[in-house]
Amino acid sequence: MTYRTIEVKKLSPSIGGVIQGVDLSQPLSDAQFEEIHRALVENLVIFFRDQTLSVEQHKAFGRRFGELHIHPNAPKPFAEHPEVLVIAADEKSKHVAGEEWHSDVTCDPEPPMGSILYMQELPDTGGDTCFANMYQAYEALSEPLKAMLDGMTAIHDSAKAHSYGRRDGSDQQYPRAEHPVIRTHPVSGRKLLFVNRGFTTRIVQLKRPESDAILEMLYRHIETPEFSCRFPWEVGSIAFWDNRCAQHRALFDYWPQRRYAHRVTVCGDKPF
């Protein structure tokens, strides 16, 4: 596809585009916004290099795409900016957010449309993020399996994603929701696989052993290398992924060094 206000270079054949020619600290023109949105829909995740954003500028960029989401459980490091998540790890970390393949906050009745991660500090090496194309994951399934899964629903539970950090007696809320196993993207109209190892606990219409077996097969299928790309971060890089059709996984291969980023998340709608 051709663009007039930006340049887009594919990161892999399956997913990911690196965008050049735009300064995200400045307000976007309508033409820039439309082309960045189109690049997101076409590439599922888009990347920007050499950006310098304040918290307010980060939020302003996100708000061009919709209302900003406030995470139900994550710490709020900035009282005046509850929409901003800190994604960080250092020598004290035993886990990092997103170590398993997942889509963000699918436990919500209306999971986020997308997330925008702005990298500010990195280890000497490592700390990449992988992204996977859920259109391809669906399309690569056999026709009998597609037919079986079509119309089925699955439970997505926040308690599964946050099990290692759960504190008994706390006032944290652990939402859960039921979504189609095969989802239709509201913009592209394409079908995609919408279960993930981070949040999904069972397929409602199947017996527990059947559900466990099918979900494990699907999780392994999602990990197929040909569906994915791997993004090497630099300080000042931004990744913006379409949470409806892309999954991601953060690599924690840099302990005990430090990695620090801010994330804002754009609200979405009910899957169908």
C-alpha cells in the first residue's frame, strides 16, 4: 500500500511495519492520523524510532485513537495519570509483565483496541518483544477445526494472568469475561483466533479435559514462528499493536539489568 505522509517498511512478511517520517510529540494532521491508523490495521503492529514524548504527549497520541483504558489491577505510579502503566524490570524482578503469549486485558467485557508502549531505558542487550498474527493463526487451522470452533466461547480470567502477584485479602478486582473463540475484526472484517495463554481458562461448550487439550493445542499453534516478528528495542522506540488481532510476548532475557517503559492503552469494544 502507498502512503503520502509517512513511510512504512515491513518488519516481517507476516506482521509488523516500521513507520518513518512522523514526530509523535507533535499533534497529528488528519492525513497523518488516517495513514497511521491504516498502517496499524494492515500491519497489526507498527513501530516508531527516535521519539521523545512527555507523559501528556504519549496520552495525546493514544487519545487520537479512542478513550484511554485504566487497568483494573496495575499499580498507578502517577496519581495524575492513571491511564499510564509503568512496564519495568530490574535486578529485583522474578517475573515481567507479558512473559507468555497474550492479548492485553482480554478478561474485560470490552478488551482494549490497542496498546502503545514507549521505551525509555534498556539493558545492554536483550529485552525484545515478539508479536504474532492471529489472522494467520486462524487461517492455518484445518477446515474441520475451524467449523468446530466457530460459535464456541471461552472464559478469560484476570486471576490467571496475575496469579504470581495476587495478594489474598487485597481489594484488587479480578474481572472475567466470555468471548468468541473465533472473533471478527470490527475494521478489517476478517476472522481471527481469540484465545491466549495469559488469560483464557476454558472453552465453555467443552468438557474440561477436552477444553484443556484444545486450548493447549491452540496455544502451541499460536507460537508458530512463521506467524510472528521480533522487535529489537532502542531507547525512544514506540510499539503500537492492534490488541484485537495481534498477540505479543516480552522476552525476559536480561536479568539483572533494567528495562523501563510507559504504556497507554486504547479502549475497545465487545468482541463478536
